[in-house]
Amino acid sequence: PAVGPRPVALRSMTAVMAFSPDGKTFTYGITAPGRTAARQTFTLWDVRHARRQAVVDVAPRLAPAVTGVALNPGGTMLLTTRTDNNGRYGEVWETERGRRTAVLPGLDSASPTIRPDGRLLVGADGTAELPVGRTVFRALGRGEEVTALAFDADGSKLAVGDASGRVTLWDSDARHSIGTLPSTFPAPGGEPAEAVSALSFSPDGTTLAVGGRFGSIQLWDTTGDEPLGTSLVTLGESIISLSFEPDSEALYASSLHASLQRYPITPDSIAVFICAATKSTLTPTEWHALIPDAPYRKLCPASARPG
């Protein structure tokens, strides 16, 4: 952004981006939290046709730099969040004409999210009906700072991650809690908790991937509020986004400095990965040393062992 009166160092800038709930529109821009912007633009990209859809200047006058953005389905509305001397607030922008249509006082979130039907905006401490609805304040984080938000594909469940590593599941209107996933990342004695940094539901809504700021990833069965296996092995950087493949065979994770990581998560996809990596099935001795709690199986087609 153009900020005044002093220039902003590159290290103080950060990228802000979001997909629309239907995945058809993507928006991106640069911000400098805590600074005032004289001009700040967000580009909307038509994913299907690989072309620019619109450019919206969200600081036609001096304004606090944007802290978070979200898009409605189709990308006709851009939602921004900011903080000024009077507190935190959200804004609704019509992307075709580039004009602000509503201000949502008190709405706060670095990663606001919109329900897939486009009719509800959720921030860290409340909700607002769209396109122009009043803000309703709710303690979605159960007293802890909210650090990540995500709806499932049909909008029937909302996952709210907090600074303690806990995830609370809410109904589609974020009015009633329907479950809690406790101690997602239990901290060793005396160590700070690992805050939730990213959330993603599987396409069928039955599995929730939870990423942490120290690089942990845990899968949960949302129907029984039970963890699925142990944490995935990662590169140790804070997880900034998660996404399932359409068939839920694998999970993708991104972090600030590492390349995009793909994790096979179903038994069949894991078997394919192991066979490709080892060029051979495990021997009974190797199996019992590595997987002592499961009966021996030949996972891979017969092949000569290397060497």
C-alpha cells in the first residue's frame, strides 16, 4: 500500500489473500498492519477463466491498513477488517463499482470467513448478516483469542480455533456450540500452548484438519469428536493454510518459507506412497518393528528389493 507520510520497509509488509467460498474468485493485496494507507488496492482474480475480475481501492482516503479480507460466492462483495483509534470494524465493498456499502462496527478478525451461502460473515468475536446486517457479538473462542475460522462445504458447521489449541464446533449461524475438540496440541509442562493457525474441513465435512503455529497438523473425526491417528510429520513451520483434495485422498499444507506439502491420509493413498518410496513392501521383521500393533500385510506388488 501507499502509506504516509513515511515509506514502509519491505519486512513490515505482509500479503493478505482469500478465496471465495465457491473457489471461483481469489483476492490478494499487500498490507502493513498498524500503519495508515493513502491507497490500498485488492485485485480480484477469476480463477476459472484465469483473468483479472476487478481491482478495488479500499483506502480512497487515509485509512488504517487492512488486517483481513474475505469474499462472498462469485466475488461481488469484498469484506475487509481494520482497527482505528475507536476500535475494530469491518467493511463491505461492492467489487464491480469499487464502493463501500456498509460498515460493521466492532467486527474483528485477521482471517474473517463467509458462510458458503454468502449470507453470514464471521469474525473473531462475532457475526454479521450480509450484505448489510448488524454485528452480533459472541465469544466464539470460549474466552480465548480466536486464531482461525472455517466453515464446512455446505455451511452446516463452523470450526473456531483459539490460542489454547482448542477447536470449538458451532452450528451454521454460530449461535449454538455442537462440539469441542479439546487439547488438539497439548503443551509440555510449562511450555506455551500451540495456537491453532489454520483449519480445513474435508469435502464431506466428516474430517477436520487442524494446523498449529509450531507446525503441528492433527486430523479429527467431526462426527465423534475423536482424533484420527497421531499428528502428521511436518517441517516445523507455522501452518498458514490447509486444503483437502476433492476425493479426500490427501491434505495440502502451506507455511511461510516451505514449499507446498502433500500428505496422503487414507490407507490406500498411504500404501501407494510407501510403495513408491521404498520400491518394495516391508518384510515381516520391518513391519513388526515399525507397526507392532497391526497384523502383517503385503502392501505393495511383489518386486525385487533394492541392492
